[in-house]
Amino acid sequence: MDNNNETLDAYITDGFERAEKRTNMTWFYPKICNFQDDFPSFEAKENYLDFLDTPPDAADLSSILLYIHIPFCLSFCNFCACYKELSYKWKGEKRTRFVSALIKQIAYFSQKTYFRSKSISHIQFGGG
């Protein structure tokens, strides 16, 4: 059994998948999990959202699915990599502020060129 653990440790530390640096398969903003990758440079970070100010390719007429994550959980799932907070820490005014901030972000991003030329086919709420 110890040999299996040593093999697993070697795999984890070999750069394929590490908790402090992981590759995410979906685009999201703001960060959805506690393991957000670092940007290679300040310029890369500054330019990260530049695509929002340009129209999508003419061939890309697809609609989008909008996922809205609600991070207030009664307990944490073992499999979930999403950003989350225990719900007992976020009550009343804190939740109201979260919803207000969410509405402001939706309004802000809806005015971006990329999203103005898209239609939303589905809205999914997830999380806690």
C-alpha cells in the first residue's frame, strides 16, 4: 500500500495536476474556484478580458448558456471545485449585497460587444 501512495505522490508532484496550479476547462469570471491559475505576465492579466470588446467571429452565431454560481452551501461536496462559502457565514445583508453585485455584473457584461451580439439560450443557476 505504501508503494501505491509513493506512486501517487510522484504523479501529483510531476506537474500534471497540482492543487496550487490547475488548468480549468471552462471560461469563467470572476474566479470560480480557489485554485485560479496565475497569469504568465502582467500584460496577459491586463489583456485577459479584451475579447469582450470585440464582436465574435461572423461564423460564431451560436447562442450561449449562462451559468450563475451561487456560492452559499450548507456543506461542501467532496467533488466540487467551485468557489464556495458556508451559508451560515452569509446571512441577511451579506446575501443582499452579493445579489446586488451580481446584478451589477450582469448589467456591466451585457453591454460588452461580445455579449451584445449573442443570444442566451439557457440560464443555469448552480451551487449552494
